Amino acid sequence: MKKKLIFMPLSLLGVLALLQFGCSSDDTEDVCEAFTPPECKTETEATACCSDESSCYYLYNGKKYAYSDEGKKELIAVMCPNISMEQTSRIQEQMAAQTRRLIKEIRISSVCE
């Protein structure tokens, strides 16, 4: 009984230490995935990147585009200048789906989920 009383607080302290220090991460490496819609006739691929759930962006020709409706529209206008509005909305949906997959991947790979 006395051994259990000694090991119980030590075990609890160990678990608390793991929770406190095991979940802190200074590593904010971006998870990225290339993206080129078939409607666009471009050699250069766009890339969707996320470092966590709240900071995602698109990268095309060295320029970052925000993960927002305006950012997506601006990227599509640069990447695919001669497409219809229907194609533009379809590409925006594809971009949003891809970013949701990246966010899900980040959640799964996160130790502290």
C-alpha cells in the first residue's frame, strides 16, 4: 500500500509533465500541396499551404495569396485569366476542398489534437 502511495503522485506528475511539455511546439512547418486546375493552361503550379488551422495561403510564381474569397479570386485571375465564371466557382470549390484536406492532415499529424 505504501508503494502505491509513493508511485501514484510520481505517475501523476509524469503525466502532467508530458501534457505540459509534450504539446508545446515551436515547429511551425508548413504542409503544402501542389494545385493546378485542368481548366488552366499554365506550366506553373499553384501550391496550397497551411501551418495550422488558421494560417493557410496559396503560393503562385513566388507570390502569396490569402486563403480568403478575395485571395482565391485574385489567384484564379492570375493563373487562369480566360475562363468562365462557372469554371472560376468550380476551381474555388476545389481549392477550398484541398485546403480542408490540408487542415485535416495537420490535425492528424498534430500530437496535441
